[in-house]
Amino acid sequence: MAGQTMRVDRAWKELSNASGQSFASFGEKGENWNAPHFLDAAEFTAAFAVGYDWLHHAWTDQQKETIWTAIVTLGLQYGLEVCTNNAAYGWCGRPLTGNWNCVCNGGLTMGALTILRDDITNTASRILNETIPMGVANATSDGTWTETANYLYFGTTSHVDLLSLQRHRQLVRVVSDESRMKSLSGVVIKTIDLRL
């Protein structure tokens, strides 16, 4: 597979399209990731974070900038608007429990950490100050969840993704209450004992 670019080329085609930078139409211009239903924007932010990170060595500078710009303008800026200015769309007006919390805060955290070292706008570090405290506030001390079994997997998966980021050095510097993150790791382990 060395020297073959088939998979990188296909990944670029998908990311370019979803960022609104291709000739194909994808969502409404400037709101390509459907921020009014913020689960969509959060999932796209997470997907772009994975694409940016996993294939970072293969992207050209222009491709990196396109992906980085999409993460900031279509994901993080909308999230920051929700968290700091109570924008009408989003999840902050909802209770902080449930899959919306985990998916939205987890996706934004993934996007922010992925571009943190390249972010000249300071958006990534600003959003981390909002998403991490909200994201870790979701699970209960006995490992139970606030939603039905239908959403247990969806929310828990995003929550575990968020908790796994605690190993990231930049996240540890950002999170002031590191002991809370560590204690919540144990909460998620207790969830395994629950049978559906």
C-alpha cells in the first residue's frame, strides 16, 4: 500500500465535500453541518478531527487549512456561541444530562484538541473551557444513565471518548479538576455491570 493515495484521495473528497469547499452542494452555505440540530454539527466536528489527525502527514498545507477552517467555522464557533451567548440552537438550553451532552461536548472537545496547536484564533482553547466541565457532569456516581437503554450506547460511547482524551497532555493542562476526570473514569467502568 506504500505510495498509494487511493484512500487519502477518497477521504479528501468526503472532507472537502462536507466542508462546503467542493462543487457539490452540501447543506446550507455557512451552516453546512446543521448547527440548529447540534448533534449533527458535533458529529461532523469529531469526524473532521479524526480525519485531520489520522491523515495529518498526508495532507497538503492547503488541505490542512481547509479541514482546520471547517472545524473552527462550522463546529467550534457555533459551539462557543451556544456556550457563551446562549444561542437558540444547541444543547445548552437542555438539561446537561443525556446523549446530547456527551455527543456535543465530546465532538467539540475532539475538534478543539486536534487543532489546538494550530489554532491562531484561540477558539479551540476557549471552547475547551466550556465543553469539558459540561461533558464530565453527565454520568451518575453508580454508573447509571439518565436515558433509556436505546441511548445508553450512543451517549456512553461519546462519554468514554471524552474521558479517553484525558490522557492528552493538552487536555490535562486545560482541565483544572483532574481528580474529577479520574473519578468519572471509574463511573463509566461501573456502567459495564448494568445489563440491558
